[in-house]
Amino acid sequence: MRCFENLVSEVNSPALIPNFKQTERRLLSVFMCLLDLSPAVRGHFLDLCGFRGAKTSNYKSLMEVSYKGSKFPEVRPDGLLACKRGATTWSAYIEAKAEKMQIRPEQIQSYLELAKLTDVDAIITISNEFARIPSELPYHMDSKKVGSKQVLHFAWADIRTVLELAKENLELETIEVGILKECLRYFWDEKSGITTYDTMPEKWPAFVEASSTTLGFNANVKGLSEVIYGWEQERRDICSKLTRDAGTRFKFVI
């Protein structure tokens, strides 16, 4: 696969006990190592990304990849994963953030340029920003520049919920269950870098006040889009917590 050609030698394999200093690198290392070690979890997660068959495909992953040669942009995606099953291949670069750090669209654009040169199919971003579905990004990307590539986004809290449900619903080997439980224990630790939504936008009090009067509000109200986005974040966060506590998927329906 072209994405593994021309790599610089200083690349890392995901580790279950990582020694990265950056919080987001540690989180991603544990998650990617889990995908390495559990075919069932890997198959389930990559199915959410749109690739079926990952459970039984040949699979390889690396962290902090960069390429030799002047034709390649000087960027270093946090992760690279690739699947090959017969003549079918699928690969993705991963960019991860933690705590209050947000995904930067210009960085993802540079990864898209790299993906075109290396035949990588998708860019997966992971942060504490929520998205209603993976294809609806919490940041803006020009669709013309994205082209035929996929750009997908997951919140760490959503990934944590996916893993909680996988523990209950997937057919896992005993060793897979043990590894998954240890990963989840780390993901639920308050020092892991995974945060939940706890602050509504600045315009929220004014929005609530306007909603309680006969004046109401309309689409031209300043800050309305931020309020709607904040409310959606709050709903997703509540669903994530309820899913963990009840062991079944919760979903708000309007």
C-alpha cells in the first residue's frame, strides 16, 4: 500500500502503556493499540467509519507518520491505520486532540493533500467536540477541497460509549474483554484528557430569557447557532452517560 512507502524511519507503533508526554498522544496510543489487539472491536469501530470487513482483514497501524521527499507536505498525522482484504484496501490518517484542544481545519486540509499523494481514503479526527454523526463535522471544511476523500469525526466520549456497548454486545475472547476493561478504566479516569460538556455558550442566558417572554426569538438572533450547537453537545453528553450507566444505547428524539 502506498501509504507505507517513503515513510521516515522514526515511527512508533501504538502501545497499551504509552510513554508519550502529550495527553492526546497517550489517549490515541491506547485506543489504537486496542484496535490492534481486538479484531472484534476494530471491526465494529471501522464499520462506523464506513469500512466493513476490518475484523478479518490484514491490519496495520502506526503513530506519528511522516514521509521522505520534497513532494510530500511537511506534516505528521498522529496515526495511520490500514486494512487489506483480498483486493480491497482502506486506510485513514488520524488527528487527535484532548482536553479543551480543538481540531484545526487547516491542519486537516494539509492531511487531505497528503492523502491524495499516498492513496489514503479517509481522515479521522477525534477530540472532545461532539458531532451528531461522524460525517457531520464540528468544524468547517470546504467540500470542494475535501473532494472524494472522507473526513470523519468522533468525540472521545462517544468512542468511550461505543466501547462500553462493545463490552456488553460483541462476541469477545476472554483476553479481549480484559484488555477492553483496562482501556475503559483509563478512558473514564478524570486525568485521561476526555472531558464531557459542562459549559453552555455565552449567549445561553439571554436565549433562555428571550424564550420565556412573548417576544421569543428568531433565526436572526445573535449567537443562536452557537446556542443550538451547545444544546446538541449537551444532549449527546447526557446520552453518553446514560448509555454507560444503563448498558444500552440512549438516543434523544425530537
